[in-house]
Amino acid sequence: MTEAIDVVRAAFAALERGDTATAFASFAPSLVYRLHGPHPLAGTFDGKDDALAALASLSRAGGPGSTLRLVEAWPVGPQLVVAHLVRRAEAGSGPLEGDMASVLRVEGGAITELVTVTDRAPRRDRNNGRRATERRAASAHRPVAGAGFSVLRWARR
């Protein structure tokens, strides 16, 4: 049996490679996508076609070259995965435009549900004007108290 975390990582790796056929095969026909937030892209999208179209719109919200990338994912039981996604202004390693926290449900080897909450503040403004790489370098040497704390610390990056 394929682990939920493997399904999620494989789907987003395929998207990053531009292999949409493999990525789309990771999502169930009954996929439900819920995007929370006070913006025009928010809503509930039922069915694979509508859900993936909404996910693509979120990815392109940063402009024509923007991308949606998986930063990290953690298993939370046999079906659930918590993921930290970022939207970048340019393909590859362009500037960060926004963070998203997502919970994905995997059943029968396919993603059946995706719930995403977007950060309301622009990435640069939230951290006293420091870029993400500057914050990582500054926090790299802080001790980690426990697994729960490390997940929260990572998700705030």
C-alpha cells in the first residue's frame, strides 16, 4: 500500500517537473478543494476538473510565470498529510509571493481532499523586511525543543 505522504510528494514533484499527466493522476475524480481566505480565489471546488482549475488559478495568481511548490510535508496518520506550499513569482527559485498551509486526505492511493489556507500578509512584510533566506540563516542555530515545535518553526519560515 502506498503511504499518503508518498502520494502527495510524488504529485507535487511531478507538477514541478511539468509532468501534468502524472500529477493529475494522483488526484481522485471526486477531489474536493477548499481554499480559505478573504480573496476572490477562495471557495469550495467539487470534482477533479474544477478543483485542479482552482489550484492552477492560485498558482498563477502571482503572474504568468508564477509557480506553486511543495516546501515540506508531514504525515498525520494513515490518510492525512500537512503541507507547506509556496507560490513563487518566477519559475524555479524566484521571489516568494505567499505561503499556504494545506491538509490533504489520501484514500486508495489518490488525493481526495485538499484544504488550503493562504497567508494574508505579503511574505516580505511579515518579517521586518527580511527575506526568507535571511530568516533561515538567522534561525538555523536555534535549538529545537520538540517535534511539534520544529513543525511550527518550519511552517513559519
